Amino acid sequence: MRGGQFPRALEFIDARLARHPGDSESLYARANALMGLRKFEDAIFILQQLEEQGVAPVPVMQNLATCHFALLQFENVRAYGERLIAAGEKSGDVLQLTISALHHLGDMDAAVKLADENAEVAASHGRLAASCAMVYLDTNDSQKAAKFAAVALAHNPDSLEGLLVQATLAASELETEQAFRQYSRVLELAPQSGRAWLGLGMLATLAQEFGRAREMLTRATELMPQHVGSWHALGWAVLFGGDATGAEKHFAHALELDRNFAESHGAMAAMLAMRGDRAAAEREIEIAERLDRKNMSSQFARAVLLGNSDPAAGREFIRDSVRLLSRQLSARPREVLNQLLSRKPGPPAN
């Protein structure tokens, strides 16, 4: 087992179980070997039997949480994690599984609370620090996200979550070389990382390489089909590349995913404004601002409308709102937006 020779270990375990079918120690060992072979459903079957018998409740529940996490069954992970924590088991491994499950389930308040309460444990546990960093990133606490990403990478320079957090923070500060390097490293380690494809696509948009951005962001939407932000990013890249019709399709899909998200209505407004359909754009702006008066997309749409009717006023508005827009567009937003206002949309980028 220690050597990772799980098939060979199973031979010995099964030989003992043939003589002692109900031996709990052997059953527990068999579950561990099955976990090593990534046969998590088979391991769960054995572990649940041990759980019902009251055998080694803490390690059994921890292994059940691990198996359910591997199977992306986050409600079960949460349930076992909360039971373990209530029983006083607050190891880094248990906390990491529970915080990650809460994050995946979208219960960010509970995830942040648990991360805050166990910051000292995370300071010396790399994987827990990585999960905390992602939670803080997605709740807009950049300072804590940066702190725990650094801890994660100190323990493991190839921590996927640590790299993603640092890359995202670097992109938001327009430190594009670092962001590109770290997103690229994530894809070397995990080619199916939708977040990394999204990040690289946004960097390509920043560089006004709209065709390349379109390819990368399309990949992000394939990997994260329910992530509204990825559809927005793809829509912006397509729109900036001069394909208003294509952009409309992506923004419309974002609206299908969530019709009550202000940014989606604002993005549609921006697309309509760039096409010169002022009345329709203003209707979408009204909806967007009714949902969230401070949403960035409708501000951009207003800037385009102002630019079309009064270029000087439009550019002044863009300069005032560029810091907000940069969070969504990430690099050189002033240059991009000013160029957009100075030309009519052309053919789609190749």
C-alpha cells in the first residue's frame, strides 16, 4: 500500500478476507486500496458498511468525504465535513474538503466563515491555503486571496489554485506577463482548466488579438458551459473583433443562463449601441440598471451611445469609468474602447 502497488495489495487483503470475511481492519484496507485505484464508488460501498457498524468513525467519514469529492458529489462532502468538524476534527485535510465543497456549492458565506475561523491552520497547510485563496478570490477579498495563494505556492509551486489566483490578481493589475506565464503553466498541468482558458482569452482580448481570444474563450465556454462570465468574455471578444451578430448570440445565451443578471442585459445594450440601435440599447440599459445600477456593461453601453452622439463627452465618460471596465476587460481598456468609438464595426476577426 505504501508503495502504491494497489492491485498487489488487494491480493493480500482479499486473501485475508477470504478467511475472515467481516474483518473490519481488512475491509478498511480494501477501501483504501480501491481509493488508490480511483474506484471511489466501490470504496464508498465498503466505507458505508463500516460507518453503519460504527468502526473508526473519524477516518471512515474522512475517507467517505474524499471519495464523494472525487466524484463531485459536493453535498455529501459538505455533510461529512460538517459532521467531522462538529466532532472536533479540524485537520487541514477535513477543512480543505469542506471549504472546497462549500465553494463548489456556491455557499460563499459559509466558505468564507470557515476559512476565516481556521486561518492559522491554513497558514501551514498548502492545499487548505489554496482552497481558501480561491474562496477569497471569488468573494473579492484580494488581500487574503494573495496571502493564501502565496502559502499554497510555497508548499507546492505547481498548486493549480495558487497559480490561478495569482494569475487572476496579476491580470487585474495589468501585470500581463506574469498572468500569461501562470495561466499557461496551469494548462500544462491541467489542460481542462476552464479558468485558465478564460484567463488567457481575456489576455488575448487585452492585446486586441480577437481571433485568438475567440478560440480560447470558446474553449472556456465548452469546459464551463454554465459560467455566465465566460459567455460574456467570449461575447466581448467577438464584438470587439467586429462581429456584432456573433456577439449577440453569445450575450443572448448568457441571458438564457440567467435573465436576472444585470451584466448580461448591459452587454446586450453595448452590442446594440455599437450597431447603432439606440432605442433597443436604451431598453436593455434600463433593465440592467433596474437590476444593478452600478453594473459595468451598461456603463459601457452608455459610453458608446454618448460617443456616437458626442465623441468628446463619450471619451470623457470612458476615462472616468475605465478602472471599473478594466476589471472586466483586463488590459489597455482605454486604448481598446477609444479605438472602438473611433471606427465602425468591421468584419469578424480571423
